[in-house]
Amino acid sequence: MSATEAPPLRARLLAPSGLRAEVRRRVGAVLPAAAHERLRIALFRARWGFHPPPAWSDWSSYERFMALAERHGLHTVPGDVVEIGVLLGGGTYKLCQWFARHAPDKRVVAVDIFDPSFDPTRCTDGRTMAGLYREALAGRDQRAVFDEVTASCTNLTVIAGDSAAVELPCERIAFAYVDGNHSAPYVRSDFELIWERVSPGGVVAFDDYGGNLPEVTRTLHGLIGERAGEIARVWVGGPTLLLERA
């Protein structure tokens, strides 16, 4: 590419692999651990306006969902926020804090059975989801960890139970994130639990799409075909499939 065809400076600065990201990576590499953590907290607070949860408590980088909510104006879409599968609670905390600031009338409804052995789905590399969860918890009680991480969330409703058997306490949904049991029957059941309640313009995100859990991908493809007329937009962000309700 010639100099005249080079991307604008702003694009090169802000790209995920651009100059700003490279500077942050290099600075982080030379900082002591304590200073690196202070920098992480400061940058998060500057961007989002609230203190972050512990770095280990969010496996899925929920900042991308807060950015999605900003771009799509999900705080203005009628309905609450639903999360199926909470693991350690860091993502739940971020959703609660963001929506508390932008739509204080919305609840975040978090559904989980709080049993790390409940999902025996096997990945293509041979590992099971239950094994990964037990490894992450390292002997700690999942519900106790979740409650500690989300203790400051005043807009949180927790439903401790099997997502295939629970009743949601919300009539409409503005945003939902599904990262529960990864077997095909549960992917379908979780879709059916939330989809009819999603408001027009609302978004549903399904994690672990297109990766090493092929049952998730195949089931979602089938559901998209079945509900095509009800879907305004389908797109993929990293390991997540997103659907906008028509």
C-alpha cells in the first residue's frame, strides 16, 4: 500500500491491533503487577464510569456488550436484560452497572443452576465444560463467588435453577446473553425461553458460536432458519452470534 493509500491516522490509532493497542500492550508488559492492575482499573473507570470487577471474574469480555448497548441504544428498547449462565459473576456485574447508569428502570435477570458439573458437553479438543468450570472455581462455591462479585448490584434478580424449567419474571426483553448449558436441547430451550419476549430492536447474543462446541453452532443455524421472518439482522462478533428482533 502506498503512502497515499494508507488508512487515516485515527483509524490506525484506534484499530484493535493498532498503535494505541500496541502502546498499551508494551506499557503493560513492563509494569509491575500492582501497577498494571491500577492502570487496568483507571482505564476501565475512565471508559465506563464505574469500578471494574476482578479481572478473573469475566471470561467473556462483557465490555463488548456494553459497547453494543451503546451503539444500538438498547437502554431505550422496552424490556429487561436477561443472562443465562453467569459463571463467576463479573459479566453480570458489568451489565448491572451499565444499565443502572443508562436505564435504571431495567432489571438484570441472571439465571444459573450454580452447579459447575451440570454441563458435561464435550469440546472438540476432548475437554468438558464441567471440567473447565471446576478448574476455574478451584474448589470455591460458585454461588458464593457470584454473590461476592455482584454484591453491589441493586438492579439484579437472580433465578437459581435449571433454565429449562424456570419462569422469567419479565414480560419484555431488551437484551439477552445466553451462555448456559451447551448441549443442543438446552441451546434450543434457552432460545425459546427468551425469544418470544424480545422487543423489536432488542438483541440476543449466543456465546460459543463457530468454535469447538459444534452442537451450539448447528442448533443456532437451525433456529435461524426456523425463525428467519422474525429476525431483522444476524451478525457475528468474535465467538458470539447476535440476532436482532424484527
